[in-house]
Amino acid sequence: GVDAVDGFAAAEGERVTESELVRALLLRSSELGVTLFRNNTGRLPDATGRWVQYGLAVGSPDLVGWQSVLITPEMVGSRLAVFVGVEAKTDRGLVRPAQRAFLAALAVSGAKCGIARSVSDLETIIKGT
């Protein structure tokens, strides 16, 4: 089983939790110059009992943000923000169909996106390799 996430070790005999993985991914993304935010989704009742949805959308990734990219020669000096979406999953975490569909829609639109079970996965997503 997974007991570390690329240098982020879990306590003796314990597995890395999704929260620990997300913290490691956020730290590494910052080091790589990528701005990511935690995106929790769901719904809760308000004070009157009405359901209020929060987060981007059903199936949207755990981490969303952008990477600033210097663009082509004819626009030298300009920067373009490329959307980044990362679904964090532990080694046992299952990707729901709605999550796969959202990531597929992002990919078709040119975003850097994918499923990260480790910091190495995040680096692959960001570098586009």
C-alpha cells in the first residue's frame, strides 16, 4: 500500500489520506508556479432548510486554477492563463463517471488536467508529458 506521497510520509503503518495528498499537491504546484485552489463540491441545507450547492459543478476536480504560460512569438511578452484541473485520489480512490467526464471536457478544451495519486502525477499533468 501507499505509505508516502513522494516524500510526504504517513504515520507508521498508516496510508496517505486524500487530505495529505491534496496538501502535498498544493505545495508542489506552488513550487512549479501553478496557482491551484481546493474545490469542495456538494450541498447543505441553509438556515431555512433549503439546499444550497457549493463548489464549481458535479464532477469538477478537487484542485482548480491556472498556469501562466508565455505565448507564441507574434505575441511576445504576453501571458496566457491555462486552466488546470487536478482530481486527487489515493491509491484506493475511485474516479466517478462525472469526474471522468469533467476531466475529458477540460482536456478537449485545452486545459492541463488529470488524476493525481502522487506529486509525480501532478508534475506530469502540469508539464504535459
